[in-house]
Amino acid sequence: MPEREVLYRFGPHPHGGWLLGFRLPQLAGFFLAGVVGIGLLKIGGFESLLLVGADVALAVLLLVVRIQGHTIEEWAPLAVRYALARSGGRHRFRSQLPLLGHRSRLPDSPGLDPEPPLPASSVPAELADLELLEGVLAQYGEAPMGAVKDRRARTYTATLVCQSSAFYLLSAADRESRLAAYGGLLSALARDSSPTRRIAWYERTLPSGGDQLVDYLHEARREDIEMSAPPVELVSYLELLSQQGQGAEDHEVLVSLQIDATRPAASQAIRRQGGGDGAVLTVLAGEIALLAEQLLRAGVAVRGVLNRRGLAAAIRNGYDPFGRHRRDRGQHDANAGGVSPHSAAPLLRDTHWSHVAADSSLHTTFWLAEWPKIDVRATFLQELLMQTHATRTVALVMELLGPSTAIRRAERAATEAAAERHLRHRIGKRTSAREGQREGAVATRERELASGHAAVRFAGYVTVSVPGDGPNPLDELHATVSRAEMAANRASLRLERMWGQQDEALTFTLPLCRGLS
């Protein structure tokens, strides 16, 4: 008898409306249009009616009619900000590192060695507030742990490297067991006294060049074989490996955890450790160790934590995935790994309305605007993760809510839903199926929280990338975007391109825990 697999249902996306589904800017616009209409009525005559009609039509056009999922009122600030960035030249970044050189302090006394050189810094605006630090994981043999410090937000983020497993090939019972363990992981971290602010998953593919297999073949070949006259079988192997990188991808799974130094729980823990960045890294190391332990219990293989150089490489690979093997070949110390922290940023970055160009790559980032509206299996993301056949990154950013905060928000949402339902009844407005689904989702969430489930606020993003040095890179990008959108549709997802903010959106798919306001 075949196993019966549990189905899952996502709640409808909240409309974000303040009254009857309308947001506050829309209500303010309607009020202003009404004031203008009343003033136009005082003119009198047929011309007054025409002007009032034009006023109403303009208000509807600006505030109600949607173009590519957004009203003109929503597009306006985005377009203005993009235009100001282009007029001020902020859309175009060129690194000054080759011109700045390195600084080194010379010793005051003879016979002393000079201090290590200090590299200069030149980064695009979206990375300007970031600083790469390094601490240690005391629970794991003082292993080095890199951390990204956001000076403006006062957050610190560390990243684990995980081993992807064949989740799709597991039995239904094994999948349910792992998902239950993952739910326990979120419940363990989503506590009121937790300094953890966010957790993010990044599953990305990077171009595979087959260099490791080629190197192994050279090292493992018989000593009597001369490369000047290699045997036929060795030539065949080398030709096969040279073709292996065409269309192949290396999968990489990163899990990032972020703590907020301004949270009361975090600030108290930091003060107990003595304050400063060192104390924050100690607190962060404790949370990362807890996360690694919970992931292992959920059946996720944790390979290690990224050090400072590893974090720099992860960020640079997100900007320029097609230059990864070139940078790796430049490493003379096999044990060092990664890249220097001052090399984490791209050397050039040009932002366009629909995409961003960085070093030798073109990128387009999408927001996962809608999740499945039907019941789906636990493997519903298989189409997007395994069938895209492109260099891409799928990111899921989650903000953990403590039980008291989650219950308070759920109760407020239930009260607002009841008030809106009463208002619709009073004015005679029919409750649509979508509104009924939202009300049902609010009630379900309140029951789940009362049963002890964890609550998270999450957002998903997808970045697709193509080489920028091809004959027609934009055409290739459009084709890759179409493949990604079709894969998302097969997974019952809807992607929405983040027009006019591609430079910032690209950082949402870097291990920085960004993407939620």
C-alpha cells in the first residue's frame, strides 16, 4: 500500500490594507481627490461635472489600476529614487582599489619589522555599512567564525555551510520526520529571550569547471606517463572532463543566522560578556552552535562555519559567480581558502532598471510574490531548485517572532479582520473568496500559536545570473529568466521582478540575512 504523504497549505498573502483592503496612502489619495472634487463642484455647470469626472478617473488611475502588480502611486517613489540615483551617478560603481594601494606603518625604532599592510576599502553603496569580522567557535575546538557586521542596523551575521541531501528521494515518513525536527528547530530559536533576529537559507548553483577532477587525474596518473605524449585513454578522460563543466552546476547550501545588538536579550548578553565587538561575536558563536546542533538533529549535514575569508568569497561569488574558478586558481595556499576581505566587493557594478551588471556577470533578482495557493507536498520546490538549469540563487529569509510577540500580533490581526468584516456587512459589500481565505488564515494562525507552534515572518527571492562577456548577454539573460519563471510556475509560485532596485535586491540573495524591513 503506497504511503500517504501529508499536504501543506500556505496562507494567503496579507493585503497590507488599512481599511477595506486599501492602504493608508490610497486612503489619503482618495481623501485628497474628494476635497478637490468638492472644490470643483463649486464652479457649477457642465464643465464642473466634467472636471469632477476627470478628477475621479485620475484618482482611480493613480491609486487603483495596477501595472505589473503595482499601482502608479506605488511605482512613483521607486521611479523617482532610481532617476535620482542615475542623475547622481550612484548607479555606476568602479572600484578604486587598484589606485589606492596598501598602507603600512613603518617602525619608529631600527631593527623592528613594519606592521602588516592595511588594504584600502572601496565598495558599492549597498555594501558600504558592512564590515567583516572574525571570532571563534569555542564549542567546536576554537574554529574560526566569520561575521558580517552591519554598522547602521547594528546586526551581526554568521553563516554555516551545509551539505545538500536527496530529500526528494526519501520516503514520505522520513520527510515528515525531518520536517517535524525542522519545526522544532524554529521553535527552539523563536523564543522571547533570544538574541537571534533572523535565519536565512541560500541554495545556489555555481558554474562547474571540473578543475578539481582534472587536478585529481593529473595527481593520480601513473608516474611513467608523459604528458608530452599521453595515452589515448588519458586524452579521452581529459576531453570528457573539459565538457563536464558545460551546463553543469555546483550546488551550495548556506544557512545564515543574524543577531540584533539592539534587542534587549542580545544587549544584556553582550554586556555580560564585557561589551564591544568581541562580546557580540561570543554571543553570536553561541547561537550559531545552537543552530548547528538543531540542524544536525533535523538530519541536515553541517560541514562547518565560514571564516572571514570564506564569507568574503561567498559575497564575491554572489556578485561574480563566473569568475569563481579564476579566483580559486589564483590561490597558492590550499589551506587558506576564500578571498581577502577587501576583495569581497565587485570591481565594477552597473545598475539598470531590470538587471545589474557586476564584474563578468549579469543578474536579475525576483521576489517570490505568491506561494502556492493549493495544497502541495513537501517537495514542491523541486522544480525551482533542480530543474532550472541555470546559475541561480534561491533565498528564504525568516524573522523569528517570540511567542508573546506572535500571539499579540495574531490577536490584533483577528480583531482587525473582525472589524473589517463588520464594516463590509454594514456598507453592504460582499465578502470575496480571497477575503474569506485571509480571515480563515488569521483564525488558523491564532489556533496554531495557542498550540505552541513558532511564528516567522518570511520572504523569498530568486537571482538568476549569466556571463556578461558572451556575444548577446542580455538575450541570454532574458532566456534564463524565462526558464526560471516557467520552473516557478510549475512549482505553483509567482515571481515578480524587482524593477528599479536590482542593486539592493541582489544583496537579498547574499548571506547577509537581508530582505525584510
